[in-house]
Amino acid sequence: MNAKQQLIANLHKSVRQDPFIKELCKSSGIEIDTIEDVLVDIKKQFNFSTMTWGADLLASEMGIKLDPVLKEDEKNSIISARWKSEGKADLNLLQAICNSWKNGNVKVSFIDGKIVLKFIGEYGIPTDLDSLKKQIDLSKPAHLPIEYLFAYLLLKDVETRNLTKLENTTLSNFAF
């Protein structure tokens, strides 16, 4: 039920058919609907995964210079990672940054004095890896080295895939 219908429904039935009242409710209903749409849009700006125009405003407030050619989800993941990086530099913080990254499936661990980021979601080197590296470098302790581990398709993996899936797989996903 739109705002006009709701306004008319709230009136006494004796005045619901009056042309002046109907027109008044129509114009008021249009304004109320517009305000509700704006409120829904503003509410989206408070969530990293749904923000649109709010990403540029928040980035500006945080002092982040975003490349204008970035897609919305890339901007949002950079802002989300920076927002979450304000804390104690530990594995939980680094994992939170990785989780906010648009390609997300990364397991963070500390092995033999190194921070290890293992990409477990997709094969090959993920897109927009540079954004993640930059955020991790800003947040990790400077003295600790970092290692990135990527998953690639092997011959044994190819045997279990059907032909259609295999045809749609790019060569960058295979280990050579």
C-alpha cells in the first residue's frame, strides 16, 4: 500500500471520496514516498556491502584517496578494511581485513615467524589483490614478513570437473 492509499484509508469514510481530499492525499503521498525512498537509501550508506554514494564521503572523511575507476564493491572493501584496521595488530585484525575484501576467502595464520595469507576461495591470483596487500601492509607489524599462498588447478583436479566447467576455466587458474 503506497502512502496515498494509506492516508485515504486513515480518513473517515465520509470524506474519502471528496476530490479535494483525494488530490491532497495524492500530492502528500508522493512526497511521503519520496522521503521513504531517501531514508532507505541513506540507511544503505551505513553498511559497507550496500553503500554507494556514501563510500566517497566516508573515504574522504577517513583520508583515503580512492581511484575513480574502482568499482563500488572494490571501494567498499577498501573502506571496510581500513575501518577495521584501527585496532591491535593481531591475526584477528588481519583476518577481519581479509574478510572485508571483496574476494574474501582468505585464511590468515602465523607460521615460522611469518604472516601467511592462504587464498582458499578461487583458483589463481585473485583480482584486486593490490588493494588487499596495501591494507594488510598498513595494519601488520612492520617487522613481520608476509607470504601469500594461492590455489591453482592441478591435473588431478581437472579429472573431477565436467567438460562445461573445464571449458569456462581460464588458463590463469592452472599451475604450470
